[in-house]
Amino acid sequence: MPKLDICFSPELLPLYDLRGQVAVIVDILRASSTIVTALGEGVTHVFPVATLEECAEYGQRHGCLTAAERDGIQADGVDLGNSPFGFLDAARPVRGRSLTISTTNGTTALRRSLTAKAVVVGAFLNLEAVADFARQQGRDVVVVCAGWKGQFCLEDTVFGGALAERLAPDFDVRSSDATLAALHLWQQGKTDLSAYLLQSAHVRRLNSLEASEDFEFCLRIDAYADILPIWRDDRLITLLP
Amino acid sequence: MPKLDICFSPELLPLYDLRGQVAVIVDILRASSTIVTALGEGVTHVFPVATLEECAEYGQRHGCLTAAERDGIQADGVDLGNSPFGFLDAARPVRGRSLTISTTNGTTALRRSLTAKAVVVGAFLNLEAVADFARQQGRDVVVVCAGWKGQFCLEDTVFGGALAERLAPDFDVRSSDATLAALHLWQQGKTDLSAYLLQSAHVRRLNSLEASEDFEFCLRIDAYADILPIWRDDRLITLLP
């Protein structure tokens, strides 16, 4: 039976051997939710980058939409902020465009996970797509929480617990204490996920930036249940169902 | 109001600035529980060391009792294993002796925390002693979980949650997601701590070594409620109440 493990911070990745495994990169607020939304709304592929400079460079080189924020607001000189709603604006259709998005925590988590056999992006929005993929692969899975500047984040962890619950019939979710803890936290919070996560430091930080609409959107479980962002060569594309 | 934060692994310590803070080193199974028991039974001071070689060297140089285990059993050439019961054996009184103990995870956590203003050792056995000390100091506190080879450990985390509950009236225990998660796990597990922690990978590992008596002993909350091991120069001593 394959195992599901959870790595609470990219700083702990050296302790995990990802070779032959599936890595699920999670940054619920908001990079992974925004990437799933973008691909769900017809963006063809995504280049996640760490810095604003790379973002501008990719934008010019590949002619793609650019998305970035600094201190919670859209950065200067880019097309979009990091809000999923940027990809839901009928006035600026994104279908058929490519995208580069600057996300510090998410990009770090992703780049450090590239030794894995497969690297996918997970969010509550595409929980079932991730679970499906894991079942099909039948390999060990490690959920890599992007965290907040390397620190433990409640919302990424609770996502790991939600995935563990879905995979429990087919995966060993009891051999890692991190997975057990995430499962407990998810089971405690799932009946009112929004209220539960409102305690989180990161959520309060985000809400103080008047991004509470984003927060509620990011918790819509399976809103894009067949969108699976997967790493190919140098970009995230989506596997069509 | 001072803050209580929890560091889930010594590998994450570079993210914390311990200067001016109180560091509480926790390795419930079994190093911190054993050290509290040793000092509670009259051992004068403890040198925690990482390797068997250091253990032997300290034993010779300081004439102290030596304690170490490898693969769950007492190592060759030392006086005691890592079980707290080694210090409760009337046939071999320990009062007035000094001790050196080899503990890999615990020693790593302790050595990496020495920039803190005060470094103390916490266990369920001396929970109230730790809480008292924290209240007296009125400084920010970081619980440093020794973990298991750098990985997240349920029992150390749950101890952090128990401490957070006791300190909640006087400390900010809601500004760190790690503390929030630990508090939730403790509140979920506390009514039957033994059953709750029996799920933990480390506990199952320990119990398979027929150390289940040790496990139950390590969960005896406040059995040594006035024993506070604190780092002074090169050793742990106990502050008398």
C-alpha cells in the first residue's frame, strides 16, 4: 500500500527522498489556488517564478500574462495580482493565454521538489483531481506545504489532511505523525472550514488586506475537480480528463 | 503580552530568533522525560551528549553515571539505558551522582538553542515547572521539539499544546499557526492521552521494543511538578523551588 506523507515546510525537504514519488505542492493562500483557477479558466500553461524580475523577463520572452503582488497588492508593471478573481473577469478573458506568476513560497516548494517522479499542484479547488491522480499512480505521495517563509501554515496542513481522508482507503495515512496530525486537524475543522481557518495567522494577514473574498473562494472544495496542474519540462500544464 | 511559539523540528530553528527568549527543549520519548526523572530522583547535574564516544568520555572525565541506548536497548559499556525507570531502581541509588546521557535528537535540539536567554527541558512530568518558569520570566517562549531525525513528532507537539493551554491566560498563543495546531491536537487528545499518542509512529516503534511501561510513565503529568532542568555553562541543573 503506498504511503501519504506531509512535509510541513520546504525547509524540511532535505529529510524526504522524493525520487519515484508524487509531490503535491500546496500553497492554498493563494498561489496554488490561483494556478488551478487560471488553468481551469483556459490558461494554457504557467511559469511559476520567485522574483518580479523573472516575472517580467518571462512575460517578455514568452508573451504571457504576468501576475505578481508585493505586500498584498498587485505589483507595478504586471497584468494581474495573485487573486484567483483576476482570472474570472469577463472584461479580460484569459483563455488561450499563457501566464507567469511570481510566488515566493510556492516557487521555492516547487523547485525543491523536482526530484520527484511527478510534481503536481494541489488546492481545495482541485482536491479530487489530485486524489484521482494519486490513486492512478499508486506511488508514495508527499504533500509539500509551501508554508509562510518556511514556517508551518494551518491551511496548507489542513489541505494535506483532506487529501489523506480521501486517500485513506487506498493509501497508508497512519505511518507518519505529520499525516496523522493533518488528518486530525482536517477532521476537526471540516464542518466549518472557513471559521476554522480564520484563526490562522496567514488568513488574518490576508483578510486585513481586504482579500477575504479570495479566502472564501480558495476553500471551494472541488470547484475545479478535474484540473490537475502538472510540471512538464519548465512549466505547469493541465492534464485533461 | 509575551508569545508562545512552537518549532516542530530542530531543522526549522534557523527560522527562529531565540535571542532574549526562553527555549523549552522537548523530547518526550524519552530524553527529556528521563532527564526530569533523573534530576527529580536526586541526580545533581546532567551532561547531554550526542554520541556514545562523548558519553564514555564524560563518564571518565567527570566520574558520572552514563546512560545511552542504541536501537532501543542499553548500549554496551554504559551504566543505564534511556528509560526513566533506570533512575527509580532502589537497588542502584542515583542521588548525589552526576549523569551523562547520549540522546541524538534531544542533544541536537538543545545545542542549536543555546542562543536563547534561558534553555530549559520540558516533559509532561514537569509541565507545571515549565509553565511557572515561563510566567516568571515573562519573555517570549519557543518550544523546540526534538522530533524524530528532524521530522515532526506527535508527542512533542502535543506537549507544546498542553503548555500553550496552561499559559493561555498570560501568553499570546494564537499568533503562530504551529501553536494553534498544537493546542488543537492537545485538546483533542487530552482526555485519553495514552490512547491518542498510541497512534504515533514513534510510540509504536517504542512499544515494539517492549518499552510500553516507559511510554505510560512519560505521560504522567506533573509527577515532578517542581523539577526544572535548566542549562548552566555546560550542563543541565535543576532550579530548586
